Amino acid sequence: MMHRVFCILCLIIICADLPAQNNYVYTQYTQTDGLPSHTILDVKQDYDGFIWIATSNGVSRYDGRNFVNYFVENGLPDNDINQLFIDRNNRIWMLPFANTICYYKNGKIYNQKNDSALKKIKIDAMPLSMATDGDGNLAINTDQQVIFLDKKIRMLTTYNKDKQTFLGIGNNKANQIVFNIHSSASPDYTDEYRYQNKLGLIKKEGQPITNHNSNVSVYDSVLNLSEKDDKIYITDIAANENWKVKKISNIVTTSRLNQSVISFNTSHGTYLYDYHQKKYVDSFLNHIYINRCMIDRDGSFWFATPADGLFFLSNRSVQEIADTRNKNGGIYRFA
């Protein structure tokens, strides 16, 4: 299989608070290598180690050597897939730009036409994100509602948003599914809802937050972001933590990579921020628009781009440079 290897030269970043990019060597995968599209919207790794890639023209599974592609004719409700989500049963959920959902399991794609459990789920708007809890329950978040399912994909309950300001969905420290909305009493407060087995949705009123103008839901928490002057103000609602960072322009998405490191994926690369160290610690692909960033179980990085395919950065390459700066390896010892 042919692929191109890029050596990205170190760029000078004007802002002294942001790290200059290292001389990392990336592998780029495109349609030439077997992907169904250059437009990559999401990338995830399942529990078997396969890399799943959502594109504008189908979903691809990568085993380290070959890409296997899935399209409408294989069971997808739509070829344009916005996000992927891996649940505790290793089902690969696929969220299209449509009012429907599907998942892959044991060689088959299950959708709302061929699966009796999925047929019973009424989705009134495009799925935006998903979450799961310690019991394997699932939540599907749309513009209109949050749909709760048990691990066998049976309906539990539904929360209708009714034009409320929704601040994202994720997990609290007890690994329960939580979501937050602005309180009707004050825009400076949020009401938290959490799902608990046998009790259903439990509401906790009046949690203070900064009045944010945007939000990002990440894997294991809910982050709310707002910009003011040269700072980004972040509230981790589930963990009840607040901090501020140096502003980066044109943020596209945000991902939590471990318990202290967040990636800001922007129109000009990905930046890693360690909020325990209170500083930016690395940057990648500073000349490329990044949709999403993922770290796999080996600690290697994957970058999804809207026009340049998929980039891979081996953990060995990152570790070599990290070890030259920090004999303990810094943040890069993810294992």
C-alpha cells in the first residue's frame, strides 16, 4: 500500500505562550491509499484495536495495513458520517448528517430499517453526540432531545429540550451520564441532569458557571468555552473545575486526551494544553485545518482533516523529541 511521509518543518509561532512545532514525521493517508474520501470528519479506535474513520463518503476500518470501506449498500443510512462513538459492548455507532443512527457489530451494520430495536427509536433531529455510563446505558444527543437507552438498546427515557440552551453531554466522576442546560432563573447558572439506574433523570439546580458563548462536549466530561480579550475561559461542569488559557483563534473542536491534557483542534493545526501544568505543551500540523484529534492505545496521534485525508504520528516519534526536552517523557507517556 502506497503512502506519503511528510516531514513538517518547525514553524515560528508569534505568540510566546504557544509552543513551536517540532520536526515530527507524519504519515498521510488519502484516497490513493484506500480511504473513500479526502474529507475526514472523525477517527476512533475500537476495543479490538481497529481504527475507524468517518468520511464524507462512507466509513473506513483500518487494521494497520488495509482499509475496508462501508457505504449505503453495506447498511449505512447515509454515506456522509459526522461522528463515531464506541460503546462498552464494542459497538461502533455512526452518526450521519440525517435524523437516524446505526452501528457496526460483528461484521454487520445495524440500522433503523434492518434492526427491530433501532426501529423503535424516534430521532427527530440529527444526532450530535453520544455518551455511555458505567452500566452500559447510552444517551443520544440531538438538537431536540436526549434519548436514553439501556445496553440492549431498549428505551429508558427521553428529555425534550424545548428550545433551552443546552451545554453538552458527557460523564461525571461517578461515570454517570450528565448534561447541563442554562437555568431559567439566571443565565449565570446551569441545571444539571444525571441519569441513574432505577431512578431515571435526577435534576440538580443552580450550579454557577461563567456565561459562555460556545461549548464543546468531549469524551469524559462537558467543557464549556468562552472567549474574552486574549483568553479562553473553560468550565468543566461535571468536575466542577474552571481555568483559563491563552486564546487560540478558529477552534473547531476540543478533545480530552487524558486526565490533564486537552487538544484544541483549529483551522491551523492542533494544540495540546496541560491544565495541571497550566501551559501549552505541543502543537501539530500548524498549516492544516484539523477536524478532530485522537490518541490510540499505543499513544500515537491521529488527525482528521477536511481536505487532506488522515494524518498519523507514531508515539515513537513524539517520545524521541519529548525525551530530549524532559528525561521523564513529559505528558507523552500515555500508557
